[in-house]
Amino acid sequence: MTTTVLTPASPLTAADRCDRCGAQAYLRVVLATGGELLFCAHHGRKFEPELKKIAADIQDETGRLTAASTSASDEDR
């Protein structure tokens, strides 16, 4: 019997890039078979149904996009 232990993932940074297009990554998909994939918000949404089938964990930080947009709007006032 094999036991897999997942350690908490560190927050994604601007250096983390989408494996599909190279844009900033906001999703980290830890695969059930091992390894991980990084996706921008666009590609994360596009591939979400397939990713859910093969993922052990999905770290979704797309909420940061909305928070950043809201903060910028508040500064304009």
C-alpha cells in the first residue's frame, strides 16, 4: 500500500507561468499520478472539467484577480 502525503503548496507568484500560454499562473493542479501543472485563469477555466478528473488537488488563486481589480478601482476615487 502506498500513501501519498500532500504538503501545503506555497502561494503562486508572478514567476509562476501558465504551462499552456506562458501568462501568469493563478491555478496549480497537483496530479493524482504525481507532478503539477500551472494555468492562467483562462486556461484553468477552459480545461477545468478534464483537470478535475485527474487532479489530487487544485489550488485556485483566481480570486486575486478580482481583489486586485477592486483595489485599483478604490484607489481611483
